[in-house]
Amino acid sequence: MTSMTTTTRSRERVIFLCTHNSARSQMAEGLLRSVAGDRFEVVSAGTVATTVRPEAVAVMREIGVDIGSQTSKTLEPFIGEPFDWLITVCDQAREACPTMPGVERQLHWSVDDPSAVDGDDEARLEAFRSARDELGGRVAAFLADDAAAP
């Protein structure tokens, strides 16, 4: 990479974006940080800030990743900052934020919203586990891709 932003920083910067920054983007942030935090500076944001879903915290804890101290943030504080990657994890965020100044590359991962699942506690937790596992696979593929190699 020849960009000035990556030559002056030791780690590539990644921002995950979804609508509420309450589940999918939070889990993606935690996953990438846990497996490659030495290679990436990772943040997440939403088009609207809410709170991190307790179900997301619980299912991430099941795999040894603590996202309990992460907070829901809007995209505004990050606009104009240099990022190597913008990864949208929901279709609504992709539509709301098709591009962002300062971003070199973008990816879109369409992941179903686990917060939208109706049912009892176990059905909701299964939806969050499914989203977590899908994001885990996507993070692994991202890391294996030559485009994401250091």
C-alpha cells in the first residue's frame, strides 16, 4: 500500500458500521480486535447510537471475547478520519453510508439483524450466536484475503 496514512501508522484502521451499533458492528469489532488487534486498530459506529445489546455481550463472552466495555457510537466523530477499511454489516447502513471521506477501501457483509428476532430468550440468543458465528467466518476470510495482508 502506498497511502500516506498507512505508512505513518503501524496498524491498519478498520471501522465497522451498522444501523444502531448495538450488536453486529460491536461483535465484529470485538472479533477482529481479539484475533488481530496487533495488526488493526478497530472501532465501530452506527448511523444512530443506542446501547450495546446484552445478548451480544453474552454470546461474545461464550467464546472468550469481552465487549462489555464497548459503547454505542454514531459515525459523526469518525467522519474525515483516515481508515483503511469501512465494513458495513447491515444493508441499511450500506444505503445510509455508501461512501465516507478518508476511507481507502470498503466491504459489505450483509448479516441478518439478531435484534429483530422474536421469540423467547433462547431463540434470541441463538440469533445472536448465529450472527456472531457468521461474523467470525467473515473476519477469518478478511484476514486470509491477500488484500488485508500486511
